[in-house]
Amino acid sequence: MLFSPHPFSLIIFGASGHLAQLKLYPALYILALKNRLPKQYAIVGFSRTKMDENAFKKLVADAIQQDLHSVSEKALQEFLSHVTYHQGQYTEAEDFKALTQELQNLEKGWKDNVRLAYFSVPPAAYPDIAHNLCEGDVHTKNIPFRCIVEKPVGHDLVSFQEIKKKLLGCFQEEEIYLLDHYLGKEAVRNIYYLRYANPILEQLLKNSLIHHVEIAALEPAGIEGRSGYFEKTGTLRDMFQSHLLMIASLLTIQLRDKDDALLASRIDALKKLYLPPASNLDDVILQGQYTTGHVGKEKVPGYTEEEGVDPQSRTNTFIALKLLSRAQNWEGVPFYLRSGKRLQEKKTRITIEFQQKTDVGKDTKSNRLCIILQGEAGMRIHLQTKMGGTDPAFRPLVLEDPLVCVGDCLPEHSLLLLEAIHGKHQWFLTFEGVQSAWRLFDPLQSHLDKENTPLYSYKAGGNGPKEMDEWIAKDGMQWM
């Protein structure tokens, strides 16, 4: 169990923004509520928005109450006593010098403290913030420093390399924490630990036994008012470039005896993922965009009718993709990944279909292993058992159990923030890994951006474009 042993100051850039309100303030409050923070700490909101400290504390309190619903007023007020606000421009060095002075006042009497800066802003703002953190002496050699950056880092390989250069011009690589919140999910981490602690699974996860793998991340939600972000990003950058690649890499990772080798093993597994050779990339990737429909009983607009979206937009809200891996025991196994918005149900899961035994009857279903990561997390194994008596037929036998977090359970941002405070990199991304991901996906994004690349429509509240069934059927497969 991790506790924060040293005093710390956390500066949140973009403090009035969507991510900070939706994720960061509730995550920090939970850490305080569970007594995981030291007695001496400060959370400093920094943004361009003009507001006084009381208004900012109300913003933080409202965000926590909206997310958690039931909140102890005493615990909330204690947490808010550690919260302060600094209004400034990301481009102005003087505003950062004033921030340094404020931090020094807050940190008086502290010993062995650390400072963290969370970049909850668009990537375009990273260079100015990084430069001024150093120029304004917020980042100093005398105090350990952590710079936390949310994925996606850039929007392609070139912009990623520019951001990397700017960040490394100010910070040491070990001071930089590239965060993908999927790696804070207990169910996602359990992909690795299920394999590590259960050797029986390793005997099954071999290309001689596996027919194919499906990784799905589907959701009924739309863009939730984030048109400015999503129009520049789309589903490929938003979901595949990091989230789904991380899941695939944890599934194909080579297990090591030492837990501290996990980071290097994850990078190695990621680098071994590749696109199947194809004369036409339409055989490798398919894109879609939702139109007006009903999610449950609610009528929802199509993507191009969402506020802030160009009516002629070709931004994808659904992607299906085929990948292969050069990892040991996985060569030749096709991976089918799909993700989309405004779909019928919310689920994130891995389904592994095994080779079918040919001598037990034509109606016998293949064995499947399903790891459900989101929704009702759990594990499900599909087997076959014989019908009773003289009946020679087989019937399905499904074994399942929930993957319930027991013991020291924290939401993903709470856990990752705590690990960053401790200086633990194990479940963060690296520059090498992110660079490999952009190299894999840049050709795909360029293909999707072409006017003649099909963009299939699908009704909100359905299962996705009907063309995805024809697309996977070309390989003799169907979605699971």
C-alpha cells in the first residue's frame, strides 16, 4: 500500500478545464479521504481564467460533489484548505516567477518535499509551460520534480518529436511521466498479473492454440461537449494510439521474473505489434461516423450535428483495425480491434477464440476466454460439455467470475497520481513507446484523411457500421 511519505506541491495547469474537473480533483480528494496524502501538501490551480481563490475552491468542490455525490463536508473542507489558485498566462515568464514565490511561501518549514506539474492542457501549450517552469525557477535542482503529461502526446510523429525535444530541453527524462489513464485501471493491470500468477494461462496463450483475438472498447456516450478536442483527434488517435495498444501489449508481453522489468517488457511488446501486409489499407482499417439515432430511449444528434462540429466533418467516431504481433507465441495470430462512440452498450473486453476441435461435431462452438475490463469486470470461459444419456451432442458450458478489486482500491487517476508522487514509472508510458505507437499509426491516419477513403455511417444506439461485418468476414471471421 502506497502512502505519500513526503510533502508535495502539485501545480495543475488548465485548472479550470474539463479534465481537471472531471478527473483530477475527485482523484485527489479520494486520496485525501483515504489518508494517503501527507499532512503537508498544496494543490495549486494555474489557468488563464480570471477568478479569485474562493471561486476556484467552489469550482473544485462542485467537481468533487458532482463526481462522488456523497461527500463528507468536514473532509471536503479539510481538503480545500490545501487548495489555492494562481491566475496567469502560459506564455508569461513573470507569471511563473510569481508562482515560484507563492510555492516558496506554501512550502515554508517543509522537509524533503517534491513538486509536480500536471499538464491538463492541449499539447500546443506544453512548450511554453515547460520553458517557463524552468525559466521561472519552479523547476529547480534543489527540489525533486515530476512533470505529468496526458496522452496523446502530440497528434502525429512529427509533433510528438517536437514536444519531446521541448520537454527534454527543460526536464530529465526520469522527471517526465507520460500518463495513459487506462494503465491505472485495476482490470487492465490484471491482464499482466493474471498471466504472471497463473501459469496455466501461459500454456493456453500460444499461436498453435489461438485462432484470433478481439479487443473491443465500445461506449454509448458521444463527444460530451468536447468537439474542439475530438475534431482534431478522432477515434484512432483518441482510443487506439495508446489505450488499445496498451491492452494488446499487456496481452502479448513476455513475462519476466522481476516485477521491475515490466516497463521494458511493455515497450518491447508494443514495438512488436505491426500492420498486416496489404495492397490496400482499407483491408486493414475501417472507419465510421454516427448519425442521428436513439441511445436507450434518448434521441441523440448525429456527429456532424453536435455543437462545434463542422457539418462537413469527416472525423471518425468508429474504427475497426487488424494488427499482428512478432512477440513469442503470438506470431500469426490476428488481432481485431474496434472502438466507437454512440453504440448500444458500454464494454471494454478482450476475447480470445481458440482453434476449434474438428472431431466433436459441426455445431460445437470454439472455446473462448473473455476478460471483461469495463462494465462488469470479470473473466468468462466458454467450454463444451456433452449432453446427457445417449445424446451425442455437446452443449455450451460457461464459467465466469467477477474481477472485483479487493483491498487497496483506488480510481485510475488517484492511483497514477500517487505513483507519480512516489516517483514510480512502472505504469506510465515512455517516449520510446509513444514514438513506436505514432510510427505504427501515422500511415493509417494519413490513409483515413484521404477524401476517397470510405467513411461509413451508422445510427447512434446501434452496433456500428454494417460494413464492419463484411470487412471482418473477408478473413473468415465474425465479431464476438
